[in-house]
Amino acid sequence: MARRLAAAVHVRHPKTNEWLILQPGDEPDEDLAEAITNPGAWEPDEEDGGDGDTPASNPDPDSGPNPHPEPNPDPEPEPEAEQAKPARARTRKQAGE
């Protein structure tokens, strides 16, 4: 039985060099299937319950890294900036001093 796609795929036909768009659920011929190199494009194999490259084949979702980390709580408020002191005006010394 041919493998079934789980995602839409853009692939160049190896014989005609024509770009094709294959839809989820399609079962492409062997020559096209060989041109699809992304393992995530395929549905899991039915006989083994998965091909090892899809998230559905991971029995324990807590064992891997969390793809959606918890958002940070409210950020710390910025400390209020001190008011800038006015710059001193320099005065020239009088020639007689």
C-alpha cells in the first residue's frame, strides 16, 4: 500500500520537471514519493503505529522539550528614572580675576 501524505507538499516531478502540489491524503507514486524528503509530510505507518519522526509517535509528551513554554508572568516594572539635573552653565573667568 502506498504511503499517504499528512500535509500539502510542493514537489518537482523527477521525470517531467514540472512543479506539483500534492494535498494531504494523497498517495503519490513511488517516483514522486522518493522526491519528498521531509518525514513530517507523511502520515504515520499503520503497521508500526508511527515512523518515529512525527510527534504522534512520542508516547510520553512530557519527556521532550516543551514546544510552547509558559509565558512569563508580568514583567518587573522599570525603576523610575531620576530626573536629570540641569547642566551647569560654565562661566568664563573675568580677565581681572
